[in-house]
Amino acid sequence: MKKFKFLIFAVLPMLLLASCIFDSEGDSLVSWLDSQGFPSNYLVQTVEIDDLELSSYKVGFDSTPRLQYYQGVVGAVNGMEHDWVLDFGFRDKSFFAKYSADSAEPYRSAFIALYPDSGFYSQAGYKKDSLPIKETITFKFSWIIDKGKGSSFVDSIGDIKDSIWTASLRGIWDKAKSADTTYKLKISALDSALRIDLPSAFYKDLAKVTEAARVQLRISAPESKRLYRFFGPSADVVPFLRVKAYTQTTVVDGDTTTKDVYKNIWAFRSAIISSYQNECSDCTVLHGGVLESLLVEIPRERILNALSDFYGDEFPYTKGDSNDVRQTVVLAQLKMGRSSSKEGSELGFPVQVTAASFVDSNGVDIESSESYKLNRELIQKEGHPNLVFMEGDTLGIQLTDGMRSFINRAGKGAKMRFVLRLGYSMLAPYDTLYYDHVNDDGDSVTIFMDYSTFSRYDFSDYISRPVSLKLWLATKRGDDE
């Protein structure tokens, strides 16, 4: 604990200095630059570009299933459906010989046991997905059962690389069998599993196994109004199939007793498959928790013309290797309109909008996550500017690294492009730190929720309007060289 408190006090002066960047007074900016190791003869100036219309913006979605070892998600919310696929491999010749031989239902049966993700439901607190949950839901189960023999068959399943397995999930379900089951779901305690009986068609197919098998089971709830979160295969409690093979009857001294014989089969990996339901094809919408991003391009001419007007010389720089190092961007921030509505927020919390820019790496553009400097005074009054689903009409996105790389390479025709994604729910939007800590009152403060949010934010009404761009520049020029 003492070490943790020391780290907080060590960082606080840096946060205060970072806040100085946003101050338009040159002395404050120079003070901050000095603290960062910039030479004292550098000038600090700002350039503002208003009424800036974006060159282009486009949403991209990658439908590749996402490997999930610690949490599974089932359900539909905010225009997307999320299915959970579990992968099982097992071998037990004697057990399945008896299971296959007993065709008298309901003695032969199967169910899946799923444990609610207690960490998520505890952190969700009083929000709408908190416990208890009690409702009737229709689950759709789809399955593919591949039969084999010997330990080598089971070993070969485990040898399949995760990336190959997730890629294969996109094209295998057209041959799968499926059936629905209605289940009265009740989650009131976090330490017990849900038992969901599988359709009879499933265990009839399972009865065809003679020795070893691989079962890929897909769980869907397309008509649900929320998501259900369960522990995954690498958690402390693992989702498993429980198969009832037969009922064993024993007679001792004239007394007859019966005992059900079961086999537990644990999932060893899982993945989430996400797909659109009825999403607007013309809308500029971002969904959280999935592989979706919004690619944006700022018109380079407006930026270069503004710099040329400001400095009184020509941009871009085309001499020599065309790398323009006459100034360093210490901060760049884009501002656009923002909705204050919480519609689309899955859990009711504000959600972080993360940014990544394309920067030069040995002559190749790579996508790099943007750094984030804290404007402490603004955050205390209005909250972090890079959040949606909260009060306020302006979304602020910092693009410092991308703008620095763009200006340096503009003479080579570089474009100013960046990517936006929905990040995590923010539990303390007015806290000036960006990591979990203990505050001055001794209270523990958790900044971000530990779990993905499956929210939906519509940029359509704002991204088509003019935006503003502000650059803070540290410049060594002319007589100062």
C-alpha cells in the first residue's frame, strides 16, 4: 500500500504540468516544455483551424470471431447479436458404449452448466445489468460433432491453433444442426451454475459417439434484450457439458437403489461471434466490444495552408529528404459535436472513445495508439473530453502523435488519417487520474470497468458537420537556430 501511494504522489506533479499545455499563456507552455526537456529557445505557439470539413469517414467491421478464454457473452443488444462458441474434445469408450445403448428417454440426457461472471456483475453495481435477473429466454443451440478414435484424435484437436480455429468458425455452421429451448433464467447468486438442458436432438447425435469426439457448441439468444456474461474456459469455474449416460440399478438384501451415471466434459476454449441485426446501412455508427473502427481523414491542404499562413513560409517542406523538423507538435486536439444522450450505452456508464493514428515507422505507415494528456482543470468541471454518453456537447480527441508524423512527412504526400473505436466504460469520469488509485479521502477509485462494453454510438449527426483542430507547436525557427 505504501508503494502505491508513493506512485500517486510521484505522478501528480506531471499531471499539473500536463494541464499547462492547454493554457494559452506562453509562459505556462514554456514551463511545461522545459520540464519535458525541450530547449529553452523553442517558441510555443498555437494554431487553430475552425470550420474544418473532414475529407472522408468510413466504418469498418471485421467479422472474425474473437477468442475468449475468460468470459463468454450471449445475447443481442444495440443492433448486434453475440453468440458464444465452446470447443470440447473428449474420449471415453466404455462410457459412450453404455450411453449409446440406452435409448430410453429421458434416462439419457445432457445439459450445459454455465457460471455467471461474478466479477462483471459485481462491478456493474446498481446499473441495469446488475442482479437479480429473472426472465424467460429462448436459447438457440447449434452443434457440430466430429467422431474419432484414440487419444491421437483428441490430441489433434488441441493442436489446432487458436487463430485457425476462430477463422474456421465463419464457414462451418451451414452444416450444423440446431434446435431451440425455452429456459426460465434466474441469476440471483453468483456462486452457482445455471443448468440449461440441451435439446433432445443434441444428445441423440451424441449417442452416435463410440469412443472419442469433438463437439463445437454455439449458444445464441437472438431475441434477448440484454447480454449474459459467463465465465470462460480459463476461469476458476469452467463451462461444461454434463451427460447422463444411464441409470444404474442395484439390489442389496431385497432393497433396490438407483444411481444416475454422468460424465462431465469441460470446454477447453471459446470464441464470440458477432453480427449485425438491423443496423442502418447509411449511418456512421460504432459498436463497442467488437472489431469495428471508424477511419477518418482530415484534409491535408487545410492544415498545411494554416501553418503556411501562421509562419509566413511555404508548407509542406520539400527540400532535401522532405522531412519537416522545423516544429514539434506537443499537442493536437480535434473537437466535434457530441450527443449527451445515454441511448446506446449498454450499462449506462460514459464510454471512452479511443484514437489511433497512422505514423511513420522506417518508411511504412503503422497504426499507433494515441497518447492522452490530461487537462486537469477541464476534467474537474466537465469530465474527460474523450467520452460519450455523458453531459456536454463537445467530444475532444487528441491526435498528437499522428499530427506530428503527418507534418514531418507532408512533403512526401502523407495523409492525416486516424481511427476511432469505443473503449471501456468509465466509472469515474471526473477524476483527473487515468488509473486506479486511492484518493485523498482514502477511498479506492476504479477508473475503467474491467470488461468490454457492447454499446452503440451514432456519429452520423456530428461527423458530417465542420469540426475544429487546435495545434500546440514547439518551434525552432529563423534567428533562433
